[in-house]
Amino acid sequence: QVQLVESAGGLVQPGGSLRLSCAASGSSFSISAMGWFRQAPGNQRELVAVVTSDGTPTYSDFVKGRFTISGMNAGHTMHLQMNSLKAEDTAVYYCYAEILGVDYWGKGTLVTVSS
């Protein structure tokens, strides 16, 4: 049973920073990609960033230059460093992993950007 465990989100002031982590366990197969999606109230879930097993990152335009995704090491752990946070970054952030063509999801962690 594949499990994705996310670190806690939290309340951050605008302009602040937060680091999210996600650890995958329960699979002996290689992970093709890991990443983060987010969903704000009333909105659809959207891609934030993803990193493939060869370390290639992809970012959505709204986080380029502010967020950095890293990880996919032997421990199947991935991180998202979020800087210069804005109120519009407020959302539930979901960890995602692709294993043998199947998508797996974490339970989500709330990030609130507010003064």
C-alpha cells in the first residue's frame, strides 16, 4: 500500500517562506515523478510543481521564481520550498507520486498566507 505523508503546512505572512516535504513509502517500484498540486476553496485542483526521477523540475507559471522543488532521492522524499508567498497561494497542498502509471495522493496540508 503506497502512502504519501506530507509535512504540516501552516500560517505564513505575505512575503514569508515555508517548506513542505513529502515522504513516499510502501512501494518497491521506482517512482517516476513526484510533485505538488493545490486546491483553493471554490477552485479546481491545479499543478504547482513536479520533479521527475531524473531530477527535471516543472513549475506552473504562477510559482516560477518563487517555489523550488527538490528531492526524489533514494529515500523517496521530495521537498517544496516556497518563498515570497502571496495571499493567493492559500490552499490545501497535495503531494502526488506516479508509480508504474498510477497516481497516488497524500491527504493534503493547509497553507494559509495572511497577515
